[in-house]
Amino acid sequence: MTGPLWELLFKGAWITVQLMVYSAVLAAAVAFGIGLARTSRLWIVRFLSGAYVEIFRGTSALVLMFWLFFALPLLGWQLAGLWAGTLALGLSYGAYGSEVVRGAVQSVSPAQREAAVALNFTPWQRMRKVILPQAVPEMMPPFNNLLIELLKGTALASLLSIGELTFEAKLARLSTGESAQVYGIILVMYFVIAFVVTRIMRLLERRAKASVGQAPQASGWFSRGLPVSKGVPQPSATGGGA
């Protein structure tokens, strides 16, 4: 391929990264807001947040994207393609992320909550100083998976003629007629972006665990080491006791 076509693909990769980052910020805000609301003592709050999760988890992000871009202007609101894609992806993946937040928060030991109550912490202080610091490390691996899925979901925005990676690859294919080469290149580009995102999330996970005194697990480039309990007797090779 020629230089201008490479420039076209790199420009599309930059738009893809922007769309992923904007959508991820929105999805994180929605995930924490709805996820914490799902643990509320008020039934109406739990009902409304649960309804949000069921609606946006059960509908298509692509159809929502089309609705925001083509149908919303009929109601007097016109969104640019990038923001329609950001809103659709952020709201949809935020619904998935809210379940991650809810599960991680509810997995914190009740003894920790009781200790915070004994220290006369307010509900907000209990959440901020005790529960969330222990829950966030448990959220990081599922959030990593959701972020990679969000990256791949940005390809849906090409149907709105947004100049992201998949859309620019289609233009390059029409210009050169080399489908295998063009799509092979963007597969590699998606993999590189996903690999960088994964390494960043692993770093954030290790720092989150270190902040609460948990030893980070040793991991290689492509895999994570399995923790080995120390001091636990291991069975012998012949099947007998330790």
C-alpha cells in the first residue's frame, strides 16, 4: 500500500482510540452509578437501576446507535456521529459493567462493613474508605475484558460513516482492491491496541491490589501466574497424604 493509504489507516486508528476512551469514561461512570444503586437499601432505587440494566443489556448497541443518529433528530436533537457512537456504546457497556461493580461490592466481607460501622463511619465513608478499596481490585479483570469488547464494538460506528479504523479500511480496500492485505493489517492494529490496553489494565490492577496490601500475582506477557499457597501440604505423587 502507498503512504497516503497508511496515513488513512493510522488516522482511523486514532479515531478508534478516541471513541474507545470516550465510551469507556461514560461506561465507567454509568457502571459505578448504576452498580452502587443496585446495592441501595431503597427498593425504588434498586428497581430503577435494575430496569436500566435489563433494558440496555437486552437491546442492541447497533440499533441504539442508529436511533440516536437517525431518529433523535426528529425530536429536535442532532448528535454528531462520534457522539452518537460514544453515547450508544457507553450506555450499553455501562449496563454490563454495573453488574461487575455490584458483584465486587457485595463480595466484600460483611465483617469489614461491621468494623466500619463500629468505627462510626457514615455510609459514604464506609463505601469510600472500606468497601471500594477492596472491591476495585476484583473489578479490574472483568473491566479489562469489557474494555477489549468495547474496543471491538467501536467497529459498529463505521456504519454511521465515522472515520474510525474499520471505515477507513473499507475506503482503502475500495481504493486498492486488496482485501486480504488491508483487513489483515487492521486485524494486527486492533490486536496491538488491545494488547496495550491489557498491559495498562494489568498495571492498574497490580497497583490497586498493592494499595490494600495484597501481593500482586506474577504474570508473563500473555498469561497470569496462578497463586500457590505457602505452608499448605501438597499430596504426594503416589496419592498418599503429606
